[in-house]
Amino acid sequence: MAEREPTVTIVGRPNVGKSTLFNRIAQKRKAIVHHQAGITRDRIYEQVSWSGRQFMLIDTGGFIPESQDIIENAIRSQIKIAIEEADLILFLVDVVDQITPWDLDIAKSLRISQKPVLLIANKCDNQIRDQSCYEFFRLGFGEPIPISALNGRRIGDLLDLILAKLPKEAPAEKDQTEHLRLAIVGVPNSGKSSLVNAILGQDKLIVTDIPGTTRDSIDTEIKYHGQAVILIDTAGLRKKRNIDNRIEFFSTLRAEQAIVRCNVAILVIDAEKGFNRQDIAIARLIIDHKKGLVVAVNKWDLVSKETNTMKKYREEIIYRFPELIYYPIIFISALTKQRIGQVLEQANEVYQSNQKRISTGELNTFFQKVIDQTPPPSVKGKFIQIKYVTQVKKAPPVFVFFTNDPRGIKEEYRRFLENRLRQQFGFNGVPLTILFRRK
């Protein structure tokens, strides 16, 4: 089974430069940097690439304490969750301030965890300050790594050390096609766990009316027509600005990691609440990750029905997100088991479509007629010719059209080719990539 990306979490007391280090490694000004301690309120993460490998970097943010007790409780809560999620901890300390009681408190939690830790002495802007970092040997994590997050000093060396500490990536291409890996995703309280229970035929997961009950992704292997299916239930995804505590933040991170790990996602929508902006954002996330998608409108038993209610509901979803015209939309009730059988059926069809490979001969026989009937529009009097087409990849499918002028192919014509490709060969529920190359 494909594994999630390794997770690297930056921890440390307030105002040691966590957000500055995050921005430096991520090469984005995504975290707010301010001299006031605790200014980072939102929990921020970014996918980082270095030397051909990737990992998820998390800035655990800060907090503004109100009393000594709150300080201690906030630190312990923050570090506990960070430790649970991380494959590697970057323990950041401030060489200017030296060791503080808060550093000692964090160090104690990290030693108990037995997780890999890199001790990083920040604000080492020069060799003189490098000499001051050795006091941090007392924290028990070996030799401190002197850096300057602000100036970028020794960040490349730090990234090399991070990769050396992370688990090696397993070959993914074969794993991605072995089984249907089905992620159940959606906003909190849309009925994801109820859907999983209905599919399993047992109350394996706790189901309540309190959003966010499911905090971990839980994998369950089931059989569908004799084939293994890995079912991934996840915590609810919601807008990042509405994530008001650290546990929910990491639940959201796990849900997005589940999308990365799956090959088909079921997007569960609350029929009573309608297809809202966050549903659209999740659908966009799934498609951008090139994962198969089935939209399941849940709680359909609670919707007042009139003539063509289902048709009008589907049309409204497609109106709000036109790209979903290519994806199955089913109307279910996890509570009454209405159309539950269609969930795995549709997911399996999408999975099989994702594995489909069309021969070059078959593609060119079909598209020769299509292009002859509707050629690409000319550009400034120049005729655009498409010589041939081939599928270069499956899971997800990628098609390359070879032409005398790739830049001359407009988006409208690309969509036309995609429509005809889907009409002829299927690929329902599967994101397609269509590229144009010079020939």
C-alpha cells in the first residue's frame, strides 16, 4: 500500500523563529513572521521538495499565554500532537536567549517520545554565534545544528540532514495499482463514518452528531467481488480559517494525506446543507491530485422530494462546479442504506477506468475522423495540424497530442478533445491530463 508523505514538524517555544524557518524551507512567505511571540495562529503546512524527494513540513505555530498554568498546558498539548504526527521533529532553539525552562519542558516531551529529533540552534548569523550553541548539548539531542533562518545560512545542509533522517520512500508505481484504495472525505458531520459503517455492515467507527469525532484516518480492508479494497475513513475537512484547535488541524492534515494515498475518493455531501464552497474546495483538491472521484449526496432521505428533485440537484452541483459533469453523482442515505451498494460499484468502475490504456492505433483511428470534421482553429492565418495522439501513462491517464504548434491549441479546443475522448472511451470519474507537444 502506498504510504503517506513523511511529515516534518517544527517545534519550539514562542519567538525562536519557527515561522521564519518554515518560510525559508518552503520558499514561500506563507507563515506570518512578527517579533511578538505567538503571532502564528493558523496551523500551516507545505509540501517541500529537495533533491528529488518530498515531505510535508508543518509550522506548529505559537500561542499567547495568559498565565503560567496556561503556558504549561499549551506547550504540552502542542508538543503531544506534533510528536504523534511527525516522522521527524525539528526542535528549534534560540542561540541568543540560550536555554529556557520552556526549552527544557519541550525537550522532556521529545525524549519520552523516542522520535527522531534534529536540534537546531537558530539565529547563528556568524561563526562567533556558532560557538554559543554548544550549551544546548544539555538538552540531550546531540550536537546542535547552527543555522540562521532569517539569512538562509546552512539551510541546504539542514535539508540534507532532514532527508537522511526520514524513512526511505517505497517504490510507488506498482503499489498505486494493486488495490482500490478508497478515501471517504467531506466536511465535518456530512456522514462519512455512517457511510463507512453502512458499507462494512457494522458499527466499526464511532458515529455521533458532533462534528470532528473521527480524528484519525482508519484503514479497513474489505472484499468486493473477490478483490481487496482498502477503505480509508478520515476526519472532516473544513476551511483552514475555521480550524480553531491543534487536534482539528492535524485531523485536516490527515484527511488531505488520505487523498494523496487513495486512488479514488468518495466526496460525501450533506444533502440538507447543499453543495457549498467547502465541498467545491475538496472536489478541486481531489481532482488536482489526479484522483478518481465519486460524489455521494448523503442524507437524501431527509430531502423533500418533488418531480425531478434529483435531476435539479445534480444540475445545481454541475452549475456550481462544471467539471463535475465528468464525475458520477449518486444520491444515498447512509442511515437507511439507500443506494449504498452503488458506492462501491461506482468507485470500482472509476478505479477500472483509471487503469485503462487505449492503444495508439485505436486513438488515432478515432481522432483522425474527429479532427478532420472539426480541425483546430487557425492562429493568425497559420493552420494548426495535429499529427497523432498517444496515451503515455495510466493511473492517472495522460494523453499527448503531437502538433506543429502546441501554443496554438486553445483551451476551448482542448476541452473539445477531452469531451470526445470521454464520449468514445469512457473515463467517467477520472481526471484526464491532455498535453500538446511539437512534432
